[in-house]
Amino acid sequence: MTNLASKIDKDYHNQNPVLLVVLNGAFIFAADLVRRMEIPLQLDFLRISSYAGTSSTGKMEEHFLWRIDLKNQHVLIIEDIVDTGHTLHHLLDKIKAKEPASVDVVCLLQKPAAYAYPTPLKYVGLAIPNEFVVGYGLDYEGLGRDLDSIYTLKPA
Ligand code: 5GP
């Protein structure tokens, strides 16, 4: 975590980035990451939801909770986990439309085997196998976000 924070500090030196936290899952990761960073930054929060009855490839809607004008800003999205990448790339398209100076991603976890896009993610905490994980902000049916560590959910 400290290594990730230092690397971001170095890369965004003098850029006063806007860190966009994707709720709910990234809240603990974001809190730990920004407390280890030293450069001046702004934080904003957004929530992404799928329309009812759709899968992860379905239509998504994002809700900015406190809207900073992203035009000409250096934006860094803080995600909990990137699986297929559909959620993230939907968000990237929406953010690019706001004409930021740059937009990149830091995610705690990535499942490379499931990732369906050619663009690599700039900052990845840990690459994991294609398994369902809970804890440290990540839930299973609403539960488990409060767990202090990350666990693989095994079928009963
Ligand atoms: P993607 O659009 O990349 O397929 O899925 C991203 C979203 O699916 C994540 O933001 C997260 O909400 C959920 N997700 C994907 N894999 C996992 C997992 O292993 N555990 C949990 N709790 N959520 C996951």
C-alpha cells in the first residue's frame, strides 16, 4: 500500500489530482491509500449501479455524489476490483467526456484472466485468480465489507 501511494505521489507531483472513489467497495482501500499519500489532492465519490435485471455487461448508471468539475483536471479513479473491466470502462468513457487533462486507474485487485480490454491498468495492488473475494470493502450480498482482510468465497 505504501509503495502504491509513493508511486502515485511521484507520478502526480505538482498535478493536484482529483481522486474519484467508486463506492461502495473502494471505501476502505481509498481511505488507506490517501492517508499514505503526501501530495495535495481532491477527493470525490461516485456510485455505479446496474439497471435492475441486467448482468454486468448490461446498462450502468453512475451517480456523482459531490461533483467537482473534472475539466482539465488529472483524474485518478480508485476502484476496489476489476473483473471483466466493463464497469471501469463504462466509467472511463463517462469521465473522458468531461475533458479531464488525464484519467487513470488505481485498483486494489484485478482478475487478469477475466479482463476483456487491451488497455492495461496503470496501478494494480494485487493480481488475483478468477475467484470471488470478500472483505476489506468488498461484499457478498451486502455482507462482509467490514472484514479486516480479504477472503476467497468457497462454495458450501
Ligand atoms: P467488472 O465490471 O469488472 O466485471 O466487475 C466489477 C465489479 O464487480 C466490482 O466493482 C465489484 O463490485 C464486482 N466484483 C467483481 N469481482 C468481484 C469479487 O470477486 N468480489 C466482490 N465482492 N465483488 C466483485
